[in-house]
Amino acid sequence: MAMMRLRREDPRIVGSFRLHRRLGAGGMGVVYLGSDRRGQRVALKVIRPDLAEDQEFRSRFAREVSAARRIRGGCTARLVAADLEAERPWFATQYVPGPSLHDRVAEEGGLRAADVASIGAALSEGLVAVHEAGVVHRDLKPSNILLSPKGPRIIDFGIAWATGASTLTHVGTAVGSPGFLAPEQVRGAAVTPATDVFSLGATLAYAAMADSPFGHGSSEVMLYRVVHEEPQLHGVPDALAPLIRACLAKDPEDRPSTLQLSMRLKEIAAREAQGLPVSRPPAQRERIEERSPARPTERYTERDTRGRDAERGTDRDRGADRDRTAGRGPGPSSRPSGGSRTGGSRPQSRTGTRPGARSTSTGRRPANPRLLRQRLFVFVVVTLVVALGIAAAQALQG
């Protein structure tokens, strides 16, 4: 995380903590790097002076502290101390070393599929703990995810809200970041754990593409796209695209749960790390086979062959009977008009020809050895039967 020197107006001591650097600033206040007497480093957030007297902002700040206290799990920064009654309310959490996901992508570009899946699995598992505490983060985005050596951490619960609460706020109060907000947040509907799933999907898409799935533009344009347009996931690896698209479903009911998301992302991360192909559900494999370029030709050829067989079935059977009676095979006149038989060309039908037989390079159909053997066998059997009959008749006469 980038650090800046303290400014003249910044405090040097807050509570029992000494401040050393600025870590960043947001809509509610400034975040500092501090330490206590034992040397434990913390990220300390102090509310802005012009908002300290606003009861609404004090309430929001109190919600952030309350949410941080209720959450149990290793994917969030642990609350260390807080003072909500101070002239400028503040709270301190465990300091998380490492860049934000936003900074990492900005410096290195889109991450590999295995890395995106691994980060997503840890974050979705962390959201399980957040939601079990009855909290919805509501502002999950790349800049609120820190990549520590021990794994990603979710920070900044400044606009966290109880599950089922409305997202509507008074004028001037930020409700999230355009491009990562869920459609129900834009509409002012109730927030649920599925709201964070949408934001996580947009965040993972950003990590893979180094760009927002809803492009760029003003806040109004971005919010419109989130509600009415489909996300653009052209740069997302094939292993992740279907799952991320499911997270970005407009209807919250169509999104996977955080537990389902965690399990699926762990599986993808393991496969990608080993270089194994992504397993597809049977239904998905069938859809892919249907789109294969060879399939329509095969179906068309089979349908065309069945149609021709039905049209000339009777004539062919009669012709075959005549051939067997005469003791002759297909004549030299049995040759197709176009050489080989594909679904688009219809050969001329001649008596005694068999559908599906191959053509030689000269266009003449080769004799069928099996059919010749059958005819020879019938001829021999009939000859023997006739000979035996004559011999028996002569014996009776004698």
C-alpha cells in the first residue's frame, strides 16, 4: 500500500496510537499508519472534521465499527480499538501489508486465471463469514482488497449495512462505486449477500482483464450499463468466464451463493495450477458439440440419406431381388452422377445400388465381397440340395 507523509493538519497522536504515515483518504475520513506502545502497527481511520458534527455520519461510522466487531474470519482486518465519542471519532484495525488488488493490476496488468481463481476463492470464503455476521459490505471493489502475504483481505466497511436494509441514503452520501455496484443497489432495493456476489464478480473480471466489465464513463453511464447492459468479458479466461457471468446476473436469485462460489473457484484454481483442462458439465458439453462445425453436416447427410432411402426403398428391394434371381451383381451402369456422396449432392438412383457404398476414383462402385460370398454360398447350397434330390429320386426308382 502506498504511503504518504503526514500533512501539517494531520494529528500525530490519536488515542494510544502514534501516527506515522498517510495510507489513504475516502469519503468518510483519512486512514493513517500508526503503532501502539508495543510497536503493533495498525490502520487507523479518523472521521473528517467537517463531518464529525453530522449525526448521520457518526451513525455510519458506528455501523462500520459494529460490523467489524461482529465479523469473525481471517479474510478481514481485525478490529483493535475504537472511540466513537471522541471529537473526531476513530477506529483502528490490524495493519495489512501489501498492495491493493487495484494497484497490483495497474502495475502488472491482468492476472493469470489460477491467481484470479485463488484470490476469488479466498474472498468468497471471507464473505461467508461477513454474511454470517448479518453484514453486507456493499462496496467490494479492487481498491478495498489488500493482497497480503497471508492472502487477500477485505477492508473498508464504511458503508456496510445489515442484511435486507435499503441502499437509499440522503443526498451527498456515497452508496458505492459505479461499475461494481449491483443492479439492486442502483434501483434502491434491499441489499442481500447476493449484492456482494455481484461486486465480487465485477472485481474478479477486473483482475483478469485489467478493466471494468462495464467499461468507462460518467457515473450515470456506468450505473445505466450495470442495470440494463450485459458485461463484456472478452478478456476473461474461459475457465472463469461462465462463473463470473453467473455472478453478474441482473437478478440476485440467479447468482451463486458465496459458499458455492468458494468451492467452484477452489476447483478452478487447483486445475489451472496443474495445467489441467477445465471440466464442463454434461449439459455444457452437449451445447458445445451442437455448435461443432462437423455436426450439422453429419445430421444433414443422415437426413438426406434416409430421405432418399424412403423414396426409392421399394424399387431398390425389387431390383435386388431381380439381381439375385439372375445371379448377377451391380452392373457397370450403377455409378453416381457426382462421384462422392455428400449431403448436398443427390446421386442418380439405379436399380441394385446400395446407399452408403463408396465410389472408386473412376466413379464405378466396387463389388461387395461379402455379398458375392453370400450369393456363392446360396448357389452351392441350392446345387447340393438339387443333386441330393435327384439322387434320392433315382434310389427310390431303383
